[in-house]
Amino acid sequence: MALGQRCVLFIEKDIREDEQALRELTGLGSQATPTTVIRGEVIIGFDPKKLGEKLEV
């Protein structure tokens, strides 16, 4: 499931190029990508089912 295909607005951050993005990632308690935040809930890793559930609300 691609967020863009579902017309979901999102911000993509590249932790290899952006030190602030890396600090944000570790501040969320994650060291993995992708890490997605939806309505304040952190989803670590690619979990299509969980992403779909959160986007349906």
C-alpha cells in the first residue's frame, strides 16, 4: 500500500541525509525504517494491516 496512491499527505524524511530527521527517529524510540507516525501513534516497520487500520479511522 503506497500512501500516495491512497491520496494520503505525508512527509518523507531521509535519515541518511538529514541529521535532524535521525534525531526525530531516535526520539520516537525507533532505530528502524520505515517508521510512520499517524495521529501520534508510532508504527515501526512496514505493517500494511496496521497502517490500513489507522488510515481508515
